[in-house]
Amino acid sequence: MFWPEAPALTVEVTSPSDTPDAADLAEAVASLRRMSTLESLPLLASGKVREMYDLGERLLMVASDRISTYDVVHPTPIPDKGKVLTALSTFWFEQTADVVPNHLVSITEDVPVEVRGRALNVRKLDMLPVECVVRGYLTGSGWKDYQSTGAVAGITLPEGLRDSEKLPEPIFTPSTKADVGHDETIDFDRAAEIVGDRALMERLRDLSIALYSHAADHAASRGVILADTKFEFGRDAGGVIVVGDEVLTPDSSRFWPADTYEVGRPQPSFDKQYVRDWASNTGWDKKPPAPAIPDDVVAGTRAKYVEAYERITGESFDTWLVRVQPS
Ligand code: PZK
């Protein structure tokens, strides 16, 4: 087949047989799509689902369409996932700018056309070495820790709480930033030790709870429960505390539809439930490599991400695409 628009890229295809077949080539193309490589900028860091590039004075954070379930990235992208998460993060940065300053500089300035909509131009910060987690509901590792100890991050909770139950008030449950493997929940004193400044840690806790409460109230008004979320803070050149990373997205938070919420059982995740349910039914053992996702599950999952964005912001996703379009 003649392909006039073929990009000038070299792909090394590893195949079990000597000659790569159509499936090998399809996988190679899918792998290139997942990489979302910007050749023009120095790559500073690459995470499971996003990349960070150097813009000189600033950074470019690029969200890919990669998706992970059970901590393993699937070989199949979810179209527009990176754009939806970037749009949602931007919505919350604008919404909470009066609660705490954030690192967002621009959604268009110095953002290359090929990543428009999925990338943010942000300020360079000195990142603080703890994850700032806030939980309004008892789920995930919080529920596990409560069941075995009656406490989460050193905070003793009332007896008799059930799976997914709303807490009497949001709690701050910081964690370590693990390079590999899972972040580990730590108590406030340990977090203060790691940061080396107790007053600073108290400020991070108060800012985190203020951000969570603001977002949870907004989400509730739109029929969405914000169960928990994770923030990352840094300091700017003047020492001012700034919230960085992505904020209040499905990759950093648990969003539950309010209309099907039921205490006493795990809640279906707004965005990933399709993939999780499908993946469980395939008999996948949740160890790498993750299986490719079929078209109908991809389409259903994409629709859920867009629905989450539109439900939370009250804006159509197309409005975002127009807003970031090169003029
Ligand atoms: C920063 N990460 C996480 C890892 C990614 C992102 N504003 C900032 N200033 C300096 N450093 C960071 C930020 C932010 N946000 C973020 N690590 C450093 C990370 C891997 C890939 F895209």
C-alpha cells in the first residue's frame, strides 16, 4: 500500500517469526502512538501515562491516551483520554486559583500544535517529596488499612465504618513518592520529617483539604462524588507554595456517580470500570503484559471520560477542543 502521509520514522519490529506480519506492524504503530514523542523538545521525564518536556523557563506536561488498570498499562490507547484529563485539570486550576496558586501558565503558548489540547505549559517548581492525599470516603488502601488497624495514616476513625462510607470529615493521608511500586501511606509526623518543616506540612495539609472540599462540593452539585484525591505541591523561585502536577482528574482521584452510590460495597469507577470488568472476564492475571482492549470497550471507556468531563464542568468537550485550536 502506498501511504503518502507516512511519517519519517524508523520502527524496529520484533517478531517471533523472521518476517513481521500485519499484527506485528499494527502493534508497532500502536506502540508509536502511545509514545507521543515530541522530537523537537528535550524529554525530562516519562511516567506510565504522560511525559514532561523542557521549555527552558517552563515545562510542558503532556498527557497521553495510555490507560492502566491494576497498575499495568494496556497496549491500546483510549482516544482523547489525554485531552479530557488536561481539560479537566485546567478547569480545576482555574476554579481553585483563589484557594492556592497553581503551576499553569498557558494551554496554548509554546504548546506545539501536535500536542495541543493534551499539554500544559507550566512553571518549574521545586517539588516537595510527599504526595498529599485527601480522603472523604473510605475506599481502596484506606479501607484496607482501616479494616486491619482501625486507623488510616495514624488517624483513628470511628468504629463500624463500612466499605465506601463517607467519613465524618475529610482526612489528610500523605504518602511517600515511590520510584517503583506503590506509594506508601505515612502518618503526618513522618511526612513532616520527610519535608523537614512541620509548619510547611501543616500548610500542605490545610491547602489539600481546602482544595478537596471545594472540588467535592462542586462535584456533588453535578451528581458526582469525589471520593479521594492526590495533590503534589512545589515551591516557586520566591518560596511560594504552588500546586503542580495534574489536579482532580480520574488518574489522580476517584470519581463515583452519585446516583448509584451504595455504602457497604466497592463502587464502580466512573472511567475505568468497563476496562476492569472486561479485563477480569478475560482471565488476565493482572501481571504485565496487559491485554489489548477491544474496540467496543475502547469506545465505551472514551465515552465515560468525556461524560465525566461534561458532567463535572457543565461544558461540552468540543468547547475545549475549540479553545485550544491553533488560530
Ligand atoms: C514534576 N513530575 C511528575 C513525572 C511527568 C510528570 N511544575 C513542576 N516543576 C518541576 N517538576 C515537576 C513539576 C510538575 N508538575 C512533575 N516530576 C516533576 C512527572 C513523569 C512524567 F509528566
